[in-house]
Amino acid sequence: MSSTADKLGMVLGRFLLAFIFMASGFSKIVHFADTAALLGEHGIPLSKVAVVLTVLIEMGGSLLLITGFYVRYAALIMALFLVPVTLMFHRFWVMPNPEHDIQMLNFLKNVSIFGGLLVTAFSSGVASSSPRSGG
């Protein structure tokens, strides 16, 4: 994969993959107190610290994906971050309808994003500047 079209496709793909995390991180900043309260309701200790860490992962990881720096590491950290988030906040198996269906779709969306992050992590040598790509 070294053609210009391949490189543009990878850059655009990383941007689109990062966009949901960037938007989510921005929303958490704007609604910091509400987000901290929600995390507290889910039993997350030090919820304000957790929000800050979450924003750093979401927005920092997004910026790395978009700019092409340390793509592999960013994608792996973001993928690992999704595992507990998905299992804690999208527990469709314990919810009645219609919440069941909504949370199942969110769960599956996160599983799909997880897959996209894994693909990104293990094919990050294209159009990126990280130790893996030699750039």
C-alpha cells in the first residue's frame, strides 16, 4: 500500500475513526459535571479524575490518529479503553426494551470501532509517522 490513493484512504479512515472520540471528548469537557456524576452513578471512583483521563485518551488519541503520530500506540490504547467502557455502559443484556435495543446497538458500534482500531494499529505503517513506520 504505497500509492497516493492508499495513503489518502488511510488518512481519511483514521480521521473518520477518530472523529467519534474527538466529539465524545469535547462533549465531556462541555458537560464535565454531568459526565462526572454519570461515572459516579456507575460506581467509578474519583469520577472527576476519570473524566479527565477519559478526555485525554479520547482527544489525545484522536489527535495522534489524525496527525499520524504513534498511530499504533494510540489505536491500541483507545481499543483497550473501549473494552471496560463498552462492558460497563452498554449492558444491553440486563435492560428491558426499548433500552435493550439502543444499548445493544451502542455495544455493537463499540465492537465495530474496536475492530477498526485493531486494523489501524496493525496497519499503521502507511501514511503515519511512528517508530513502526520508520518515520
